[in-house]
Amino acid sequence: MSERARLAWRCRRGMLELDLLLGGFLDRGYDGLKEHQRQLFREMLDWSDQELLVQLLGQQAPRDGEYVEIIAAIRRAAAP
């Protein structure tokens, strides 16, 4: 299985909102990331669904400042 296929599988979560946000970002934003940002995205996929949701919806500040940029990129990719 390719890395891209593994990431697509990991972007499938238990919540439709997360599926749309993460899967959409993988399709529209992931390829433009630097390697460090890609690593942060992969680390975020280890977070619980609830933690991801509150971070991506802006209901809670990122637990670490280095995630601010990647969270913003995911939100931008989801915007119509």
C-alpha cells in the first residue's frame, strides 16, 4: 500500500465532518506542504476524533504552536 493510500485510510474517521476536512485537505492541500508540515499532519492523524474536531473547528487553541499553520491550511482547503 502506498503512503498516499495509507494517509487516505487514516483520514477516514468516525465523523463525517472530519472525513470531509481531512480527506479534502489530503486531496487539495497535502501535496503543497513541506516535509515538516507533512510530518505534523501525519502526527495529527494520531489524535482522537474529538481533539481533531475541536482543533479544526477552532473551538480550542492548538496544543502546540507548531500545529497552527497546518490547522489553518486544513481549514483553508475546506473552504468553498
